[in-house]
Amino acid sequence: MSPEQMKKLMQDQDVQAVIQTVMMNNFSEQKKSTHQKYKLLNHFITKEQILFVGSSLMEWFPSNEMQLNLNLQKIIYNRGIAGSTTADLLEVMDDCYFALAPSKIFINIGSNDIGSIGPNGYQKETLLTNYNTIMDQIKERLPQCEVYVMAYYPVNGEADFGLDPSMKAEMFATRTPSNIEEANTAIEELASQHHFHFINVNEGLSDEHGNLKEEFSTDGIHMWPNAYAVILENLKPYLS
């Protein structure tokens, strides 16, 4: 964004709106950059391996390091893109799914749909429509691929992670346990309709109140490697 555009934005909108706009622009550029990186990396992949796809919760899964100790016969490729919604994922499926021709796909997408603070907010119908299209395309383009649709992880909107109060309010306005549970039920039904596996690998992530354990999270949503170690242990039966 040029200085002139920034000045006009400051004149036309309040500061909070400016901040949100700048953040959205930065996110968009980061997503484009990550997508481009994956396109280039695709020249070096081996096809018919294991593929992880989704948003930041998948991109930040330290799969490269952790798979070294698994003695798998297949390689895990991670094509998560931070900030992605289901709509975003639909735009990159050629490069992040089909170019790799995986034998197994693990999908974790939709957390950003549920937490949307855009003009229309969270629309469950939009999430389901997009997710259904994702599944339809996989079934058509990768008919032999084994597909695992992952349940959404728990969150923690109660612990103090040092977040700005207004930011925290936005992060958890619609990213609530009830919305996550409702989305999981709906996504499980979609997976069943497509004859895909729906898997919940969240055992051990929640505290006694059902929140993501504080020691596992950076902000109540995103997770440290110790949390991913728990998830990976739960994933092992499906990776082999």
C-alpha cells in the first residue's frame, strides 16, 4: 500500500478499520508468497506420498522435523497456508493438492471461516458449501486417494495470553466451542457422504474444562510443538 493510499484510508475510516485493512493486505501477500513457494517446491516432490493441507494450524505443524522419527515408508508434504479459508483453498488446489498426486490427504481447513470477522462474518452455510466443493474435486481428480478430514482443534478464549482485549474479543467472537462442535458434526456428515474418513485426533489437547491447554498454545488458537507432538501421536495409526 502506497503512502498516498494510506493517507486516504486514514481520512476515510477510523484507525481500527485502517489496521484491519493493512493486516488483510499483509495476509493476502503472505498467502500469495507461500503459494508461490509451494509451486516451486513441487518440482522436487515424489508423487503418491502423504499430504497435509489447511491453514496456519496445518502450515505450522512441524511435520518435516517430526516425521524423521516415524520410520514411515511415505514422505509427509505440508502445504498448509496461514490465513486460508475454505474459499482460499479452492483457489490453490491444483498446486497444493493435485500436482502432488498424493496417496493420502489430511485436511484441516475452516477454522478461519468459523473465526471470520469480515463484512458477512461467519456463515456456516458458506463453510459447508465450500468444503463440499473441495471434497467433490478431490473425489473427481484423485479417486484412488485416501482422504482424512480432521476435526477442528479446541480453542482457549479464557486464559491470559497477553492479547489486546479488542483483538481477543474479535478472535473468539464466533470461534466458540459451540460453533466448533456444530461445524465438526456437519463436516463429519459431509465426509461420510463422500466416503471419506473423519478423524478426531484431539485427545490430550483439552483441559478439564474442554479448553485447549494453556501450555499448548501461543494465543488460544495456534499451538506450540508440544501440542503437535500429541496430535502426531494420535495421527500415527492413520499415517502408517
